[in-house]
Amino acid sequence: MTPRALLSERLRSHRLTAPSKTVTDAAAHMLAVQSQEFLAGRWALGIRTAGSPTLATVDRAFARGDLVRTWSMRGTLHIVRAADVRWVLSVTAQRQLQREAGRQRELGIDAELLAAVERALRVKLAGGGRTRAQLFDDLAELGIDPAAQRGVHIIGALCISGVLVQGPVVARDGAVGREQLFVLCDEYLPVTPMPDDPLAELFVRYIEGHGPARVEDFAWWSGLTLGSAREAVERGRHRVTEVCEGVYMSSVRPRRARGSNDDAVFALPMFDEYYISYADRSPVADAEAMTCIGPGKNGMVRASLLAEGRIIGAWTHSAAVGRHREAPVAELFDDADARAVSHALGRYSAFVSG
């Protein structure tokens, strides 16, 4: 597979040149969209959806219960279609909790404490949701100090264990909503059948939304061990196509949009899956671009500008109160079509302010 063919197929599998009909369809196709920066995660769905979806469009999908946000893999927040949460966690939860065990011991978090918190929150959250600040107050009432990241790790552990999930977005007058209500999984998530083989399903769905890719890429994205990732490949390889040795892509590729162009400029959000979800990012960015985009020492991954499937620059935008309607600012690493860059950033502006 030539570099250009690989990028063309990734643009298609990421729904950048073959957008989904709805934001929920986009989330289902991608399976898990990295979203510790919440606005960025919502734009990641917007840019992958046909028409002119807005931030309000995505927030309504959260309000309906179609989408949720949780620590689905790697100890990192992702937006996931609600119908997929339980089976994804059936594969990834144990590995995440193993990774968290040392930090939990440092914070004095053990199984007995988590069980007590769960019992209390099942009463508090019955029939409704609470913000993170309210949950911290609930912990304090139980005699648990939420400071020093203790509260965050307790809530995270309950999400990974399938007790809590983040649902409806908390509205802010004249500003971008930044937080969500925590709700009980048993009350909020739909009851859906489990895949026959959840481990294989995770691999196949990753390839559908991210291929062409290798087992090492899948292991990085899922947070599974390389051994578990290889087992997933063996159990799911009959459902994907091996285009060359060790490189897999979906057997059913989404249809490109009429007039789509692999050379087009896209304004990708922070932590976008097109860049972050591979062990090897060199196909989409040279060494200088990777240094500029990150991850940096603080773990941040900047919003990027894409042309011909490769990163050509970065961009910034403030979602602070009173500034979310300001124009994004581009920082180009290479020469680029100024009109195309402006159009790409204009799509984002329309998404936020529409």
C-alpha cells in the first residue's frame, strides 16, 4: 500500500471524506472518540457528520441518551454511543483498573471504600444526575476528602466499573457547556445484546473506524497488552481485510461523499483520533509536526490542520465565556491554500456558534 493510498483510506475510514448521516452514527462508527477536552470531542463528531451540525446538535444527542462520555480505555475519557458502553468496558475495564491500582493505593482507595461510595451514590442519583462538584459534596458527607485527586479517581473507578457514566450536558447561558451530569449506568444506558466475541468486536470496530492499521496501533488505542491485541486480531481477522502483511482495513468501506477530495483541508480538534489513535503517527505527520502537535510534556495534543491527509499546521481557539465566538487562529508549518484553511476553520466556527 502506497503512502497516498493509506492516507486516502484513512480519510475515508475516519469519516472525513465519507461523513456519517448523524453525530450518533459518527460516534458508532468511530466507537470511541477521545474527549478529555470536551468541546474538542464534540467537534470530532461534528467534522465527521454530513450537513452542518452544530454544538447544540451534539448536546441534544447527549440529552436524548444516545451519547455518553466515560473512561472507556487507557484511563482516558472518550465519547461513546450509549449502546456500546457495556460491552466495550467488558473488554477494557480490567486492564484500566490494573493500571490504576497503584495510584488508588496511594490515595487510600480500596474495594471497601468504593463499595460504600457506590451504595450512597445509587441512592443520591436515583432518577436524576449530579455534577462532579455535587458528587464531591456527597463524598465529603461520607467523610471522604475528595482533594488531591481522590474524588476524581473514585468517580473514574466507578465509571470504569460500569456504575456511573457522564450524560446530559449542563447548559451555560451564552457560553459553551463544559460539564455533564453523572448518571447511573443501570438507569441511563439501554439494554443491548452483547457481541458474541467482544474482544474480536473491539478489533473489528477499531479497524472500521481507523484502518488501515496494524496490531500495534490497535494495542495502543485500546490500552490492551500486545498479547491480548494479537489474540483479538486472530479472533477477528476473518471479518476484516489484510491489505498487506500485518495491515488491516475494513471489508466494507463507507461511501465517499459526492465531491469529496483527499487534498482538502480539515481543522481537526485537540486529541483527534486521526492523529492520536496510532502507535506510529509518521504516516500523517513528520517529526517537526509531531513535536509541534504533541503530546507535550503536559500530555496535551494540539488542534491540527490537515491537507492531503497530513498535518500542515495547528490552530487555537478559546471557548471561554465571551470568547467562543472569536475566530480561530491558524499556525501553519508549511505553505497552504489560505482560502482552504479559512474555510476549514469557518466550519468549526459555525459548529460552535450555530
